[in-house]
Amino acid sequence: MLVLTRRVDESIMIGDDIRVTVVAVKGDHVRIGVEAPKRVTIHRLEVYEEIKRANLEAATGAPALTDLDQLATLLPARPKREPASDS
Amino acid sequence: MDNQEHVTQTTYQSDDAAQGSGVRVLSERLGVVYADEGDLVEMSTPIPGFPASLRYCLIPTDEAGGSPFLWLQSMDEPSLAFIAVAPFEFFPEYDIELPRPDQEELDIQSVEDVLVLTLVTIPPGKPEDVTANLVAPVVVNTRTRRGRQVILYDSGYTTRHYLLPHEEDVAAQPSADAEHDTGECPPAGDT
């Protein structure tokens, strides 16, 4: 990990289009501003880790087709449609 | 807006009946599936935990429409598939405010463009305990066919809401961290 020391209002450039700025320091809290293109997601680590954990559980636990069939029987009845035909 | 309308157009054919129309999708679970262009989704950023996949295809789990659940099948990794469902059927009051950066990144210009899906976890052998990740829906712009898993800070939702009636609304965390890890996402506001 690259560790830099910055004062309030000082910044760090990551790549060409991500800028991290120390906005304020109060006690043991640091307010950090991040400017980045919209395609770059920015999340607090623990949030990101929880989403990732949930996704991994959802994918690796991907169900047997029998579980899916059984789940369908537990749902409120739905009208069945004819499979769509190519027009 | 009926989310299901967007995904019931899929022509789901075995390889024997291949017509040459549609897009060929290889799924480890489903074999070869032919889908319409309108069922493809390209993620603007990978789903967290799965950096190798950007292209996905939505495939109904029941071609006859008897189930609201869809496969979100990776087209980049045949072994990767999620189960997704439009959440409003199970959570009629599910209320989401799409963060502005995600709105802009997905170029959402109208609410008609938006398809919201939630990824579900079905515990093996216990389908009645299926849970939905309401705090991080997959949002798709149906006009551009681009999507992203969006994180809803401050929404109060978690990653583990039961779809079917249970005593609790939210399932406990599966790991040993259960005592201090509720699965909730910390609020975005600073103190």
C-alpha cells in the first residue's frame, strides 16, 4: 500500500481521472472527498465487502433445478403464458 | 410498468431446434440457450466479486411464465449465474432512490427505461428460505441494455430479506460474525 501524508485541502491523483482530497480532520475522523468518472464506483470498504459476500453466496449457492421447481410451488399462483414465438 | 414484460420475450430453445435467430448463450446449468438481444445486459461495472464478467443474459427459469424468477446468466463465464427477480412482487413497498452517479452512468432519462432486479439466494434444500438483496439491486436501462449493481446507502435495506413470510423479515448472517454483523450497510452520512 502506498502511504502518503496530506494536510487538509491537499489531494492525491490516482491515474489520470481520480482525485482524492482531505476535506477535513476532526479527532480520529477524516473526511475524504473523491472525484472520479461516473463509471468508477466508490464505496466504503465494509459496504463493498458485504455486497461482495452476498453476491458470492447468491452465485455459488445457485440452486439445483429441483429447488427452483419447489420454490415455484410455494409462490402465489401466476397465470401461465404461452412461450413467445418469433414473429 | 410491468418489469416482467421485458423478459418474457425470450425464445428458449434446445440446440436441436436452433433457428439461427437470437443470441447463443452457453450456460453450465442450462446448456445452450438462445435468447433475444432484448434479454442481454451489459454491466457498466462488474458485479462485485465477479470481475471477469460484464455481459449477462436474462433467462426465465420457467419458459411458460409460471415463475417470476430469472437466471442472470453470465455470457463471459458459463459457470456463473445468479437468480434474479423483480422485487416489487414480493416487496410492494420497496422504494428505491437511484443515486445520481448511477443514474448518469446508466443514462437513465425516464422511469420507463428502468428495470430493477434483485439477486436472491436460495439455500440448498430450503427454497422456502429464499432471501433477496434489497440494498444492492441490479438496475438495468432497458433502452441501452446497460446495467449495474447499485448500492442503496441510507435505505435501511439489507442483503438478506426473506421473500416468503417468516417470523423475522431479515435472515441472520451465516458466518461466525453474526453477533456484530447484521448485514446492514452503514449509513452514508457522516456524523
